[in-house]
Amino acid sequence: MAADEQQIRALLEAIPDPEIPVINIVEMGIVRDIEIDGDRLRVDITPTYTGCPAMHEIKTAVHAAVADLGFGDVEVRTVYAPAWTTDTWSNETRQKLKDYGIAPPGPTGDESPLPFSSEQKPVACPFCDAVDTELKSAFGSTACKSLHFCRACHQPFEHFKCH
Amino acid sequence: MMAAAIDDAVRSDLFDYLLRLGDDNLVLGQRLGEWCGHGPTLEEDIGLANISLDCLGQATSLLRLAGEVEGRGRDEDRLAFHRDVREFNNAMLVEQPNGDYAKTIVRQFLYDAFGYHQFEALTGAPNEDLAGIAAKAVKEVRYHVRHAGEWLVRFGDGTEESHRRAQEALDELWCYTDELFERDEVVARLVDHGLAADPAVIRPKWDAMVKQVAERATLTLPEDTYQSTGSRQGIHTEHLGHLLAEMQILPRTYPDAKW
């Protein structure tokens, strides 16, 4: 009848993040837990940013992915704890992001709330690897990304913020 | 969503408190949204829109939890769009009009310095849902307060005009700051259960952060001024009514609309 956890995970790995389609929602860290109890399936997802507008689309995509598996009762739950973090990302995921043209997040350090505390660690350009880059805005096209400019190759680029 | 069980003894207080947190972010998010398309530079237009979205996301999670705690079937949309001024618990600071960019930035900085320490304190709450929301929110507000602080330093330690505007904004908004740290009966009871940030703990942290950034910005913090109070009990300035009228008109006119 229904599938096992491995199969379901594989189906969810086929769902791309709506904003960054080279990365799937499982490696993004959005899928938290898969629980099978006979005819019942529960998938827990967690939002990246609290206001992330893609969560609704992701929930719909998860329902659609498991619709043909034959479960009688499917629940997709949004959970908040433990908080989503980029620290769970693998090196492969970070490389995919870089190849796509977005500078990947580094490890979350002691992020300070004080002004100009981020100036000490410039982000490397995903196109030419130079560190002679400058921050243009802490907020880019989405809340999860910041906007930078590379002084070496003269291209603007986005950085997925450490979170 | 609610994973944790709520003790009936604290249910009413927790609902009240969650409305304070949720309404703060809902009203602030709405104010920031007013800059969309009108920002002084493209990067700031996008920046404020992103911060606004974070605020609205936090408001959504907090108001959803509030509705579950209340247990009367009200979800986040019902709470956001179908309450009137006297039922809103947001701080007066966040409902103040945007004014010029200095005023928007000063308002943002003063509020975020509070929000950052408040969420940090709540990450230790014994309620899993509240602690989870706080753990996410503190990371986001960290970026907000840094952004606002950086602009405050540029304005204060900037030109004569930017310094004057920033100082005027500080002088005008200072009377709304004490209210953030009031310890009324609701807060006092919740603090005993670990379910509210203790004002006695977060006030000194806010003082230190504001003082540090103001000094760097060469701005003077006002002293011994009149302080407003009452918003946590639904008493607001004349501005909230207009903001809610604009924000709520569509759902109130078409209450059964779906999209």
C-alpha cells in the first residue's frame, strides 16, 4: 500500500525550493520530520524566515507529492522548534548555490546586533572568488539574501545570509 | 500548531501578552509597508519591505498562537482584521507615523533594540511554541536592529541636516519608550511562570545598546521627559485608528471574501 519513509523522502527531495530551484526542500532544511502510522502520514515542515511567502506553496507541493501514495490521512504541519538554521546544510548544497550564482552561507558565528559588525568578514564573490567585495544592502530580493558588489569582476551578486 | 498544553490559570494572561507581541509587529509591519515604492533609494525600499515582511511573519505566528491559546476559534486573520483600536495591545511607539526617513529609522531602532532582547529572553520560555517563535524571530530582529543602528550612526554622525533630523526624531519618540518596559499585573504573573520577558532584565540591556549606538551617532538621549502609557490596555494615540481603517477596510467590507 503506502510507501516507507525512504520513498517519501525521495519524493520530497524532488520538490525544488520555489525561490532557489537548484536546491530541494529537504536539503534546505525545511522538511523536519516524516512520520508514518499505518494509514496516516504526517510531514513536519519549518519556515526559513517567519514571513517566508513560499511556505504556502511548499505545503501544497508536499501534499501533491504524496497524493498518489494511498495514505488515507495526510497532515503537513508547520513547526517552529528547533529554529531553522543554515548550519544543517551540506557542502554539496553550498556548492550548488555557488554554481547558481549566489554566495553560500558560512557557519553562523557570533552574529552581533551592533552596527557595522559585519564589515569584518567580506563575502567571497561566487563568480570570481575575490574577497574584494562590498555590502550594498543587508536585504536583497528576498529577506534571506543580502546584496553585494564585487570590485574585482564588477558584478553584483547575492549572498544567502547565515541564519 | 500548538504543541504545548496551556495551564488554564495563565491562559488569559498569555493571550493578552501574545496580542502585545503580535500587534507590535503587525502595526510596525504595516507602517514599514507604507514606504514600499517610496523609499529614498532602491536598496532601502527593498530593505524596508523585507523587514516589514519579517514583522508580518512574526505577527502571523504570534497571533495564530494567541488565537489557539484563547481557544475561541479566532485565527490570525480574524484577530488582525476584525478587532478595533481599543482591542489592540501594540505599543504606541510603533503606530507613530513614518515621518521622514530619520524618524522611521529612529522608531525602528528604538523598537528593535527592545524586540531583540525580548525575543532573546523568550527563547527560554517553557512553552515550546513561544520559545520556537522567539528563536526564529531573534535571528531576524538581529538583522533589523543592525540595519537601523547603522543608518542611525550615519544620520547622527552625518551632515548638519541629517544630524538635526535624527535628533528631532529621538526627542519626539523618546516619550514612547518607557512603556515598552512596564511591569503590569499581566507581565508580573507571566514572568513568574517564565512566559514573559522580565522588564527588569531587558531594560538595562536596552539602555546599554541605545546608549552605545547614540554615542557613536553623536546624538543626545533625552532626559526626564514625560512618558506616555496605556497602549497595553488599549489606549492609543490618534494614529492607530487611521492605520487600522486602511489596513482592515477590505476584509471588513467583504468578510466572506476568499482568494
